[in-house]
Amino acid sequence: MATKRDYYEVLGVEKSASKEDIKKAYRKLAIKYHPDRNAGNPEAEEKFKEATEAYEVLGDDKK
């Protein structure tokens, strides 16, 4: 069963965060957990995927 995620919490930003703040938070996490920097670390890969999903949803006005 899939659990509903709070994308703001995943990125570590407030619900009132601007698009720019969301982008900055995503970039920070993407650099930290990117698979190229964490080869063989499945936990980092999962965090990277979660951050990417959160950014795709929060960064897109249509979603």
C-alpha cells in the first residue's frame, strides 16, 4: 500500500515556500544524494528519487 508523502517535508521547505525556495531545496538535496556521488548506496538513491518526485510535483503548476 502506497503512503501519501508530504512533498514539502521531503524537500524540507514550508508549505508557503516560493518556487525559487523549492528549486533551491531540490538542488541541494539532488547534489547531496545524486547516484553519481553515492554509488552503491540504495538509501541515497531512494532519497534522490523522492526529492526528484517532490520537485516535479511542486515545481509544476499543472500538478
